[in-house]
Amino acid sequence: MPELGIRQTDRESPGRGQEEKTVSATKIPVEVKRIADDIRDMKIRGAGELARSAVRALMIACQKSSAKTSQDLLADIRAAAVALLETRPTAVSLPNGIRYVMHRVSQAEQRTQEVGQVRLAGIKAAEEFIANSNTAIERIGEIGARRIQDGDILLTHCNSSAAISVIKTAWKIGKRFHVYATETRPRFQGRLTAGILLKEGIPVTMIIDDAARHFMREIDKVVVGADAVSANGAVVNKIGTSMIALAAKESDVNTFVAAETYKFSPETMIGEAVPIEQRSTDEVIGKAELEGLPGLEVKNPSFDVTAPEYIDLIITERGIIPPQGAILILQELMGTITPEELDEYKTLTLAEVD
Ligand code: RUB
């Protein structure tokens, strides 16, 4: 069984769990460290993009390693993987992407001790993951676009490449509609969404997050992305998503989630909860102002959980499923395994058991 050198459960908020690191940072190429920093600082963000970037970083680790033995190469790639896993805890696409590559590297290492072969396997796996990921987003766009109708008024939250793919594809095939984009406090990712949609010529209205219920009577469909999908069909996405889904349900508006299958969390099959990232309070209130309010506690969870009852369908690259079908995607990916085996797979990936 391949070992990553870090357990999924050791991954907590950025900066925490440092003592768990089992690797020497000197083994990690500067380019990989930069990608890890950019993910942590949200210069690279959005669950799909951060998975692709992390996988790209592993490819760089393969290319840059000066290891002379396959064992040393594996250690170098693991060091990069651990650094990347330490960045942001919620998007399950990140560990799933890393494990996709690690599994193939480990397999190659078991097959052949030839360092060049192992390096190649890592590079190929990374290229494969990135290509599959891009294709998945296109496919989600094509599938989801069929559910958009002329005259619809859509509402989207945050900045999801999968949700945007649905909206853009629908527009490209000639459907005409209007989009409400929430600004998405505290980091205002909604402005990115508005910019991307406006560039396509799609009419957009920006609203503050708190206005979602106020406008819900005008909305026909809510389309959002996901950082993680649990075995029970619950969706973890940008904070505020669950309130929007709740308001949508109240108004009989459908909520669609666009999510690639590498955002489905195998760990949730064995009862683990998806960790919710707690970000710096600076994003909510500046240090100076906070100092003027002694005793004030500030909390800044970056994601929330929308229960399956509030989700009408999940658009994946394999097709549309109800949230209750999430378990089928996970089972298909993981095969039929006993609870004991499942427990064993805590540090493994979807790819490792496919
Ligand atoms: C981004 C966010 C997005 C999902 C899906 O949060 O919540 O809705 O990650 O995005 P953050 P995509 O800005 O904190 O990373 O569909 O692009 O994977």
C-alpha cells in the first residue's frame, strides 16, 4: 500500500499540524513551494484549479528531482505532496489529485526500480489528471447547459469554474438568460465571476450575499460549484451556499451543483467529516479596528455544508445525479470493499482502488 507520509486526518487549517511534517523542506523545489504558497494565499483558488496546480507542482517535483534512485525520487515527490497537502484543508480535489499521481508513482516504483521510469510515470499521471480535469469541466458545461432555459434568471455564488462552464456553455449554444452573482464576502470572488460572464456578453447583476433571499422570487435556478461532495450527497462549498440553497428551497427554486467526480470524498464513506477551513479574521475586520473592540471574537469559516435535501441535482462529467446518488459514484470509484478495507483506505485515493 503506498504511503504518502501524511494522513488525511492530519491536514488541518493552514499553519497548523506543522509538527506532523515528516519531510525535509530542502527537498522541495522552489517552484513547488511557490505553488503551495500561492494556494495557501489564495492566489490560486477554486477547488478544481488548486487540484490541477498541486498536480502540476508534483510534475515539477518529478522533473526537478536529482535523485539517483527510485526510492529517493519517491521521497522527493512525497515531500512535495506533503507540502501541498498542508495548504488548504477543505477542497477534496486537492488530496484526490495528489493521490492520483502518488498512486501511479508508487506503482511504477514497485514495478521497476528504474528512476527514469518512475519519473516518467509521475509526469504522465500528472498530465493525465490535468487533461481529465479540463475535459470534465467541459463535459459538465455541456450537460448542465441542457438544464438552462431561455429567459431563465440564474443565481451563482462565489467563483466556480464548473458552474461558470455550465453558464458559459448555455450562452454559447444560444440560450439567453440573466445571471445574479453574489459578491461573496469576505474575499469577493463574485467579482471574478461577474467579470468572466460579462466578457462573454452575459448580463450580470451583482448583489450582496445577504440579498440572495430578497431576490429569490425572481430566480429560476441556483447554479454553484463544490469543494467536496460527501457520501450522503451533502455539498461543501463557499460559505453562504447553504443559506442560498435554503432560500431557494423555500421559494421552490432548484439548486444545481456542478462538481467533477474528483470532488467526491472517499473519507466521508468511513464517517470522516470534511474539514472546514477557518481563515484569518483579518479577512473580516482589520487588525486596527479589532483592537478597538476589545473582547470581540471573530470567526471566519470559509465553507459551509448544504444538506442533500436542499440540492436538486449534481452535474458531474459522468452525468446528472441526485445528491443521493453520490454514494454510487463513490462506490463505483472505490469498488466493493469491506468496512475494514475501507478504513484501511483512509490514506488512499479513488484512483488507488480503481
Ligand atoms: C471557491 C469555491 C468554489 C469551489 C468550486 O472557494 O467555493 O465554489 O471551489 O470551484 P475559494 P471550481 O475561493 O475559497 O477557493 O468549480 O472552480 O472547482
